[in-house]
Amino acid sequence: MVEVIFGCKWSLTVYQLLSEDIKRPGEMVRSIEGLSTKVLNDCLRRNVEFGILNKMTYPEIPPRVEYQVTEFGRKFIRILDEIQKLQEEIDSESSARSQSLPEGSFEN
């Protein structure tokens, strides 16, 4: 599942938009340059299939569709947030190590 979600490079962007209360696909496409409606719909569909997002369709004309993060999705996103923090920590430590090396030396 994680591999498929990360296969869609827009999933993390979608989670960010939802956290900013941007719930409608049209708003999402307008908010992100380079994101097409087709790619967004594929990404949203996959996230709904995995239970990360819930699709709500309102009986209006024209139909209104909104997405929200499910309880499972909140747990999943918390894990992703922790992975991001870990990556930032690794990057910070790596940067500090490389700055402390004498010029011309190599880290093993």
C-alpha cells in the first residue's frame, strides 16, 4: 500500500491541501501548478480505495464532491510525519558531520 501511495507523487500534496481545509478537487487543481484533473482523480481514487480518504458526494446540481481524511488516514499521515521528522534529523546530522570533517578527508 505505501509503495502505491508514494507512487503517486501528489499524495503528500493532497494530504497537505486537506490539512489546509482545501477539500474539493477543483480547488486542489487550482492550488497546485502542474497537477492535472486526471492525475488528481487517480490519486484520490487510490487513497479512497486504501481507506485513507473518504469521498463525500452531495446531491446538488452541479454535483459537489469533497474529500476528508479517515481515522485510518490520520494514523497513516502521523506515521508519514514521523518519517519526515526522522529524515530531517538524519539530514541535519549528516550535514553537521560533513561540516566537521577536515578539508580533503572522506567519511566512510
